Amino acid sequence: MSLRILLFAMRAALALYLSDILSMAVMNAGCLPTAALPWIYAFLLAAAWLLTRRLTLPERHADGIGLRQIRNLTLGAIVFSLLLAGLRAGYLLEVPLHRLVPVLGDDLWHIPELSSLVNSTGYPAESSLQPGMYFSMYYASWMLPAALYKALPLSGVTIKAVLFAANLIYLLAGNLALLYMAVHAAKTRRQLNWSVYLTLLWAGPVSLISIVNFWHHNGWWLNHLGLNLQYSPYAVACIWVIHHVNAGIALVAAAYLWKQAQTPWHGVCCGLLLGFGSFSSVFVFLGAIPFILLMAWQSRGGSPRVLAAGAASFLLVLFPLFWLYLNKPTSVSFLVPMIHPLEIGAHSGHTHHYPYLIGLVIFLAVIAVQFAGCTWVLLDRGIKLKRGHYAWLGLAMAYLLSTYFVGFSFANNYCTRGMIVPSLVLTWIAASYLPSPPKLLLPVLALLALGSIQEYAYQARLAWYGVTRAEVNNYAAQMTYDETNTERVLQVNRDRSRTRVDARDYMDCFNPLYRSQDFRQIEKLSTVAPEELMQPDRELLSAGPVGPWRWMRNPTVEQRRQTAP
């Protein structure tokens, strides 16, 4: 039964990812009205499911892996997914509570992104924050919640509600699909257990920070060491940025299918998964490029039909969407060399600066502990790596080392999200060689998972306080509930007859301390741009399709640009 659940989840995840990227490409290339999205998505989901049925997926696993172990891991993955998705269950209670509840993770930006996709008259979608500008981002993962929103024209179904539903669906399908691939790729029971632990639970040194700073978000703990870096544990990424996680799982699935590609259908599926990865998270795709090139080189003697099918399907979805990364009105750029604070003790008032090379030494020490499994494998002289692992390990280590020297504007997604695929590669290689842990080491392993558990507990506490209207003196709560009246905002969010509002009319509903951020919870297109957009907001803007894509310009957006104040 567990094997059937995992196989179904694998096909379901593939079908979701394929229908996401295909619907995104079709809606943009066809310049279709937004009202057509649920019909287009349903048709493509059915077609994608039929495509996955044509793929021959393994149903056997290594002899040393027992059915009881698979059953336990499957149950654990389901519980893990339900717990993470449940953090957003409060979104469903806004209507009975007659007010907004605070957002979790990065949903403060996900809401206006979805607002663009569901409130625009047609595609390409327009910006929800800047009238006359196009919405420009990697948003393939948001096609599912956008389709759900348009398919359910009920006043009780808000953007937050479909965000909860999408997180639930993606977490269940994605995590079980990842487990399916691990079960069928693992050679031993030990390798499977290590891969599950290191992926889902391991948090590394942030776990030690969590002991003394339990009720806070500790993602940027490396700032205290003067490093502008973040290596998010998998569970933390699932809570904050499901679309980046989706991209990582899809790219891993593409590699998994490519290794056993037998027919052009495998090539088509792999090409579309690459397209999904690049337009669900360009940063995750960036981190996967070295491995994609490696596999392409290793496949040079493979079937020309499979290679052609993969390349053609990737280019088919790439072309109509590539303009999304062009014609930006503001600079979003890589930082070379990466700018680090290079100071310790800034929060204590006794700042100690150090040179760039000293920072490199601290960085090397940090990653040696953060990726302790690989450190152990590299230092143990008794371990001889398999020939095929050298290139993969070298590319993953090269990207990891590059994060000290290369960054990206604002939240440095080159490191925070770009490391998702290299981290999974390092995890898998470490799991292939690590010995079974002695019983005395088990408490230490449990302690080093505390960082993932602590982030869940912290977010669960915020979610609970958001529903019970308790006071929280923490910036991440976004609102001081006893001083706000957001029922008016909820009413306009529920009003399906309106797609545009003047956001200034609702600013007094929010706490003045957080007003400049919380206005993004207005789930409509804004007729007037906010006084000052933040860097993440500007990254979502484009002046529209240019060059060979000019024919895709949306007349409604162009008209808004001419009349915008």
C-alpha cells in the first residue's frame, strides 16, 4: 500500500508541475483572458496525468529496504507535510473571525503575486502594485492556486485560502515524490534513513542558536558572524517558500527520470520539468545548471530522439516566457564580490571588524559544520568515493564555495534559494557513505534537528496568536491585533465583483507600525502605486514584452500605463 501511495504521489507531483508550466506558457503565449485559466489548467492537468501514465516508473526497491520501513517513512512524510501545511490553516478562519489573520513566511509577497494572476483581465498579467507595469517573476507554482481561485468564485474563497490549499497539495505531493525517488534510488536501509534525516530534519549549527533564541526566526544567524548568508534547512524552506522547494523537487525528478529515459516521452517530461524549475524559481534553477550541463555531457551518446524531445519541450515553454526576465525598470543584479558585514558583535554594541580573508576562514568553518555529513565523508580516509560521485560532489562544493564571493541584491537568493539543489546533492552523497550511527550519537542527531523543529514551533505560535488575537511583541507578527480593524480589508478581499481598489482607502485599517508592509494583504490590483516600493516589489515589475515578444503586450496594461497618475 505504501509503495502505491508513493507511486501515485510521484505521478501527481509530475502532473502538477507539468500543468503549472504548460498553463503558464499557454496563457501568456495565447494572450488569453484570466477567466479561461481554470478550464485551461484542468485540461492540461488531465493531459499531464496521461503523460505520466506513459512513463515507466520503477516499482522495485533494494532488497535491504523493508516494507515496514517504507510504511513508516511514508506515514512520517504525510504527517510532516500536514503539520507544515497546517500552519496556514488560520487563513480559512478569516471569514468566521471577521478580520484578517497575520501572514506566515513570505506570503506578504505571495499575496500580491497571486493578486496579479487572478485580477488581471488577461495574460500577460499586470502588476498588482504598480499600475501600467507588468507582473514579472517566476510564478509557475502559483498557477495552481490561481486556477483554484478562479474556479471557485465564492466570497469565502480568498487568495489566502487558496494559498493554504496549494501549500497542502504541493507539500503532500512533493515530499512523497521525493521519498519515492529516495526509496527507489537508495541501495541500503542505512542510506535511505540518512537521506531522510539529513533532508527533512537536519538543521546544523542553527539548532544551537535555537536553544537560546527559541521564539524567534533564526534564519539569518550568520549575520552575527558577519556573513550575509543563509542556508535554510529543508523544513524551513517548505514553510517560507514552497515555490522554491517545488522547483528543487522538479529538477531532482528531471534528473531521476533522465537517468532511466527510454522513450521520447521521458525526454518531453524532463524538458518540461526543466522549464517548470526555471519559472518556479530562477535561483534554484541557477544552482542546478552545473548538474544539468553535467548530465547533458554524460548523455551525449544517448538516444537522439530522447535528447531532441527534451530540448524541444524545454525551448517550447522557455520562448514565450523568457521576456519575464527582461525590460526591468530597476536594477536587480548579482553582487561580485559579495558584500558581507565582516563584523562580530554588532548587536551587542561592541563591533569587531575583520578582513575579507578572515571572513573566508570563518565561512569555511561554518560550511564544514553545516554540511557535516560531507565533511565526514571527505575526511574519512577509509571511504573511497564512487567514480560517478566525484563530479557531482565537486560541482556542489564549487557552488557552495561561490556563495561567499557571489551574491544577489536584497535577500541574497543566490545563496538562500540557489543552494537548494546543491544541498540535496551533498545530502545524497553523504547518505551514501555515512555509517550507521551508534546509539550514543542519537541524542546529538536529535539536538541538531532542533533548528527545523524550532522554526515550526515559532511559526505555529505566531499562527495561534493570530487566530486567538493574542498580543505578540515581534516584528514577524506583522500586526498588533488589539489595535487593528481589518474587517474592511477582508470585505473587499471577499468581493469578487471588484478587481481594483485604491489601496490608500484602506491604509488606516492597519497598525501604523506595519502599514507600509501590511497593505499587501489587500487582494486586489491597486489603482495607485504605494509611495515607496521595497526592493522585492521592484523585482516583480517589468515594462512589458519587447523584441520578438512585443506582440504579447496586454492592451489593458498599456492603457493603464497611459492613464496612471
